Amino acid sequence: MEEKLRVRRIGLTGGIASGKSTVTELLRKMGFTVLDADAMYHQLVAANGALLPRLVEAFGEYILAADGSLDRRVLAKHIFAEKAAREKLDAITHSAVYHELDRLAKETISQWKIQRTRKAAEDNEVAHRLLFFDIPLLMESFGASQCLSLDRIWLVTAPEAMRKQRLMVRDGLSEEEAKRRLAAQMSEDEKQKKADVILTNDADLEKLKKIVEEAVRGEEYA
Ligand code: ATP
């Protein structure tokens, strides 16, 4: 039978304190499904998580906490000074997170297909749906992300001074610490080159909402 449900997969990303979570929240309030890469990672490294055996194989038993979950502090200490170990960790985790997100996306789309009314199918109506993925490190793991077959990438961005201010307020950081975290990020220029849509979050929440609504309209009828 001919496929009547067309889904556009959209990756949502942005640097630290740019406003990704705020955009995700707005999209969910608008009724969209947003799959979350961070939540998926936490699930994979919780006790009995599917990623743990692979991490133990790569780094050793000592990375496990007493409850069998990943002891992130121990692992972070181990990889801190060693670039090769960091790269190994990234390769394992990014690939696992993307494959699981893809599995979840397929499951979600199957559910949507089941929910489509018989009448819509009989009328030959073609439905378009947007499926979002909140992926903070999408640009940094661009190669691995290919298995997710993203159709589009949205980048949330904001002027550095504003991100610094938001970071200080949200996380209670000193100006020095906020600056240090911003400086550790991939450059905005580099990120913008890979983005299809740029959401500039440089004003209040009302304005951000309008920007998100406009971006959604751009996708639905593109
Ligand atoms: P991280 O990558 O660090 O998790 P993020 O990109 O998800 O950050 P948010 O947590 O959405 O960023 O936003 C950072 C902070 O700035 C939050 O406290 C949020 O409430 C606030 N914020 C975001 N956008 C706006 C805005 N347009 N107006 C006012 N506050 C905002």
C-alpha cells in the first residue's frame, strides 16, 4: 500500500544556555513530539542500561557505581586527561544514543500510522507530521548523527553576553565560570554552517514563541 504519512525529522540543537530546552518546551506545548537525546543517554547508562556492558568492555569494571549504574565522576576523571579515551567514549555513546533515538522514532511513527483514521486513508489524504529531536551535541557528533536521517536542522542561538547572563542566573555561576563554559563550546559560526534554520533567541519568551511558530509554519508547508 502506498505510504500516506510523510514525516519530517528535525534536529534541534544549540550551544549552552542558548534556549534549546525552552524551545523544546514550546514545541511540546504546541503538541509536537520531541525526542530527547540527553534523556536517552541517561536511560542507557542507568543500572542495567544497554550501554553499560560496552563501556565496561572499553574502560573496565571500575567505572560502575555500587548500584550498577555508571559512575560518571570516575569515568570523567579517567577521560579528562586523555584525548584518545574521550574520543573512544564519544564514539560509543553517540552511536548508541543515535541508534536508540532512531528506534524510538520508528516506534513513534508506527503509532502515528495506526492512529490515522481509516477515513483519512480511504480519502487518499496525505498527512505530514514533524518529529523533533533535542540533541545538544548534534554539531559535535555530526557524522554519527547520519543514522538518524535528519531532514532538517534547527539551531537555537543567542548573543554570547546574553547566554553568559542566562547561564549565571540559571546555574548560579560566577562570571568567570560562565565565560569558561562558553569558551569550551564549538564556535557558533561553525554550527551555523550546518544549520537549515536559525532561531535567534535574543529577546523575551513572547518573541521566542513567535519565532518558533514561524519556523514550524516554514516546515509544514515547505
Ligand atoms: P543547556 O544547553 O545549558 O541545557 P539550553 O540551551 O537548553 O541550555 P535553556 O535552559 O532553554 O537553554 O535556557 C537557558 C536559561 O535562559 C534558562 O533559565 C531559560 O529559562 C532562560 N531563557 C531562555 N530563553 C529565554 C528568553 N527568551 N527570555 C528569558 N529567559 C530565557
